[in-house]
Amino acid sequence: MSEQTTKKEETPLHTVGFDARFPQQNQTKHCWQSYVDYHKCINLKGEDFAPCKTFWKTYSALCPVDWIETWDDQREKGIFPADLNSE
């Protein structure tokens, strides 16, 4: 029997840089705002727009997976509590 090995793509880990809008230790607002900013960015510029990736990396590092899944479900159902189509 042949063994199949799967290689996962290794993404380098990084610490989210300082953001003067969120100087406090609690990063909940930073997580939320980065999620909203990412989706506004891709709605305005498209998923291929490289600067949007900064917001994605930030919210992926700061936000709990459960929150992201909940927010994704809310967006799909049209009940997300923020307007992601405006600037």
C-alpha cells in the first residue's frame, strides 16, 4: 500500500503591528474593525487588491474563529450589523 503524505502550505506567522486607533490592550474593537474594513475593501476594490490582505491578516490573527464563522453566517443571511458596501 502506498502512503500518501499531504504537505500543508506553511504561512509565516507574524504579530499584528501597532494601530494607533486601538492603543488599549483589549483588541476586540481592532478585530471587529479589521473584519469590517476587509469586507468593505474587497467590495470596493475586489479580492485581488493586495492592500485588502492586510485587514485579512489582522482579523485572522486577532479574532476567534467562532466570531468569524458567526459574522460570515450573518453576512450570508443579510443580517450583519454593519454596512459593508459604503466607504
